[in-house]
Amino acid sequence: MNDNKFSCVDCKVRVCGDKKFNEETHYPAFCPTPGLQEGQVQGEVLAEAMELYNEGRNREIMIAAAEVESEGYCVWPRVEEIMRFAEKLGAKKIGIATCVGLLNEASLFADILRARGFEPVGIGCKAGSQLKTDMGVSPEHCDVGEVMCNPILQAKKLEAEGTDLNVVVGLCVGHDSLFYKYSAAPATTLITKDRVTGHNPAGPLYTSKSYYKKLSRKPE
């Protein structure tokens, strides 16, 4: 650990949440906050980020997200938060980019959306039925299915449908990265797939210092 560069993930004091920067506050030596203030070397990074909130719908999204956080804090489940967020943005047509392994969950979500006055449009990850081997995947890595997931197609189909907000339901690690990259509409996540934990990926983190220590060991 001593050979690694410390960053925010190593912080135990979290004083950056104070409402006003104070030079007398004892920030950790590795904290980026002091260097991000006006006049400091990295101050232009903060200035650039703040300026981007004036671009497109960025400010509107940030305000809507803050309002949802405040109004539903420890009250609303994520599915409710997503719908309240959509309402604040005026989003009516909701894209659902789903893993075909979670079509049941996606269907339940669509039913809820319709009941609340939204128009859901879903697209499964296997749509188009393209072979993994055509993408260069080796045959030995086709043991869980020969048809590839197609997150770029999912993003493009939802763009063609004119969705206002896209919601990911259980796309695989990496496939979700490509979907977010190509999603024309703002995107958020309802379910993060974790086949081992019943889609609770935070679970192993809580036992990584006890029952699940093997997570901290390099695989053989």
C-alpha cells in the first residue's frame, strides 16, 4: 500500500463536504480540494468543470438530481427516484436497455412506468442475434452462449425511438460501458447485474475483510 498514490478513496475525514473551503481545515496531504481552489495550480480544472454545467441540460440534470436526493433521502427506492428524476426533467419516453436474463425485472419496471404515465421502450442485449465469433471472440469463450450482447445497437435503437431518458437493467460489465458511451439520452441504472449475489454487488465489499478475503488476493 505504501507504494501506491493515495487519493479520495483513502480518505477518512471527508471535510470536503463543508459548505465553504477553509484554509485552516486539516485536509489530508493527498486531498485534491486545496489544489482545486481559485489561484492554485489545478484551479482551472474546477473552473472548467463548473463551466460545463452551463452546457446543454447539465445544470437541469444536476438540479433535478439534487432535488430527488433531498426529497427522497432514505424514503424512496431507486425505482421511485428514477421516475421522480424523469418527471423533473420532463422525460416521457423512457428507454430500457436490458439484459435478456433480466427481462422479467425489465417487464415489471415497464409496467410500473406505464402505470405512472410514462412510455417505456425496451431493447434486449441480444437483439440482432450476431455471433460472438464474428466479433473475434474465441469459441472457448462462447460457452455461455454463442450470440453476442450488442449494447451499441441498444443505444442506437433507443436513439432512433427518441427516448428522453435511458435506464440500464443488468447489462454486463463492459457492455454497460459501451451503452453509456453511445447513449444519446441521459442514462442511469436501475439494476447492476451480479449473478453471484442476486444483483447486490456491494455485498462482497462488506465481507472483503472477513469471509471474502480472497477478493484481495491475485487470482492464480
